[in-house]
Amino acid sequence: MKVNWGAAQTEHELENAFEIQRIYILNECQGLGLGKKLFELALDMAKKGGFDWAWLGVWEHNVKAQGFYRKYGFEKFSEHSF
């Protein structure tokens, strides 16, 4: 897992924002709830840090990840070319 805030963020569109840049789980470890635990840890870090926003980037064709993030209330707010 990699998270960023302040000047370390990959985009600087939102003030007082917390970026969840990466959460990767090995294929053989998927389905064990590890991604959920890491994601919830990141959200808890953002909350305890007093950030107003938590955001992330996800590939437009990664429908599985998009569905996962929507379960936590995330929604699309912009697009970015990789």
C-alpha cells in the first residue's frame, strides 16, 4: 500500500486531501480480505489525519476495483490520461 498527502500527491487538485495511490494484493492472496483491510486502514489514516478528502486513481477498464471503491462511497470526479 502507498498513500500520499500534501506535495507528495500525484495530483494537486484538492486541498487537505489524502491520496490512496496503490493497493496491490498478490493473485494467490486475493479473496482473503486483505485488500479490504488495507483499504480500511488507509481510510482510517485519512480520518485520523484530519483530511477533508480521500481520493484515488483507478484504470478505466478495472471494473472490479471500481465496484470495490463504490462500496465505500467513492465516485468518479475526473479523468486522467496515463
